[in-house]
Amino acid sequence: MEGKVLELNNGTTSIASLLDKALNGLTRLDKLYSEADTKRKREIIGSMYPEKLTFDGMSYRTSRLNEAVDLIYRVGEGYSEK
């Protein structure tokens, strides 16, 4: 992942500004989702759940959550040593 960051950064892009933009979006995710059209809602859900969603007639499921999203929403849970 660090290699990709360095590759993207190649001296012309500020990583700090990209991180600020990403964190700003995540902190307002509920509002962004509620105000989004159907296409944008699908994009938001697809970015959080990288594997296909399945609908069993009653509810939606996926086998895993995006690791970055999972870590962000767990801030403060058991990270005392890391």
C-alpha cells in the first residue's frame, strides 16, 4: 500500500489533502448517502462492501466489509498496543 501511495504521490499530489478529503467524506457519510441519488448510493455501498451484496428476500448481506472502513469505524476499540 505504501508503494501505491508513493507512486500516486510522485511529487505532484499532496497526500495530506487527499486524506483530508477522504476523512471529511467518511465523517459525513450518513448525510452524503441520504442526499445521494440511486447511482451515488450504489457507489457508496460498493466502496464500503467490496464483495457482492446478496439479497435473500428479507435482508442484504455481504461476506466482508472494506478493511479501511472497518478500522475507521472501530477507532478506540482495542488499539492500546498498536
